[in-house]
Amino acid sequence: MARLIAKSPLAGLVPVEVGGLTLSEVETGPVTSVAPFKGKQTAVSKALKAAVGLGMPKVGRMDRKGEARALWVGRGRALVMGAALPDLEGAAQTDQTGANAVLRVEGPAVEAVLARLVPLDLRATAFPVGQTARTMVAHMMASVTRVGDAAFEVMVMRSMAQTLVHDIGGAAKAVAARDLV
Amino acid sequence: MRINCPHCGTRDRREFTWSGADVALNRPAPDAGEAAWDDYVHLRENPAGASRELWYHDPCGTFALVERDTVTHLVGDAVLAEKVAR
Ligand SMILES: [Zn+2]
């Protein structure tokens, strides 16, 4: 059997420091998409809670329990990360491990940088820790999640990893350049 | 221009894809006859003023029925297309 070397979505692109921001990769562990069938939301949420200690996340939320995270990613769908799942009765489950790149963006200017790329109010008053949104980063569809006072996680499809690092790096340099004039 | 996604909130227009008038919510019965089906498949209004349109919020996967005025560009109420009585 061929011996394949696993390569993470952001391998070779990060970690990097740019314009005062630190960009790094979030190691997600196993990732499963969970989409309850019609009328099965409550049952699936209960089964998920029994399995990993987290129910289906509410709209716009990312919940954590230990290593496990449940990220709302759209209507009737969540990504469960950091824990392998058993079969949940009443839900469509697909393995999404490695399908997405998750970039941690951290630094004092993070809100100013993301403001150039994301058409949302991401200030802490409107977008507190644990809040997530399905939105656009530059032209890419993404999940944007606040994970700290000056830290966000941005998730895009794996094929967009390089563009994401490029666009956020460019915006960070442009924001940093304003301090030079 | 901002549109209210009934699932996740008011968002910039660039996050949405326009899917035309709300024709798909008014599909005739299978036995409605040729004229009704010809109208449904081929004929479209081109209203100046109030219109009912389907917009798709791409990042979250929700179809919304949105009231929009094609003259003033005023965007009004939006509801889940799924919840619209057919
Ligand atoms: Zn939405």
C-alpha cells in the first residue's frame, strides 16, 4: 500500500507574522458535518450531547467542551471538530476532516484588518467571544469566529488556504502602513 | 444594499445571489393545463415597483422571500421561503 504523508491545509503557509498579526493553523482533529433530518433536530442534538458533551450549536454559535467543538455552519448544519463521532440516528453525517483550512488570526489590529475584508460588524460589542458568522472574507465564503479579545478563527475551503493567507496578510500590511505616515 | 436573512441576520448584498421573482413558490398543479405551465416556465413579469423575489444567502444556505421595490431599491420584509404557504 502506498505510504502517504498527511499535509495540513495551511502547511508551508503559516505560522507567519505580518503587519503585527500572528497567523497560525488551528489543528482541528477529526471533523464531521452533522445535518439532522427534518424533525430530528432535538433527537440528534441529544445524541450528540451524549457522545461529545455538546448539543447542536445555535445559529451563530461555536460551543466547546474540552477538545471538542461544535460550530454552526449554516441552516440545519454543524461541524463537530476534535472528536470522532458515532453514528447519530436521524442525521446525515459526512467526514470533513482536512476539507477546510482554519486560520487563527491574532493581534491588536485584528478587528481593523478583518474590517477590510468582512462585511460585518466584528467589534466585541456586536460580536463577542463564541460568536460565529457565515459570511465573506474578500471573495471567499467563510466562517468567521471570535475566539478571544484579539483573536479570530477564519475557516475557508482548503483550496482557498493560500488566497486566505495572502488576502489577510495584504490587509494587515495595509493597516500597519497607516501607522508609518 | 442590505438584505435580511431570516436565518442569520441582516447582511450585505454581496453575500446573496438573486434567484428572480418568486415564481418557484407558485408552481401550477400537474394538471393545470398548457397555458398555466407555459406561463410558469417561460413568461416573466418585469415590474416597476413592488416585487417579491427569492434571494439565496450563499454562506448559510437559506432561501428568503424578499420584498423589494425595483424603482426605489427599498428592501422590505424577508421570510424563509420554506415557511411561505403554497
Ligand atoms: Zn443566512
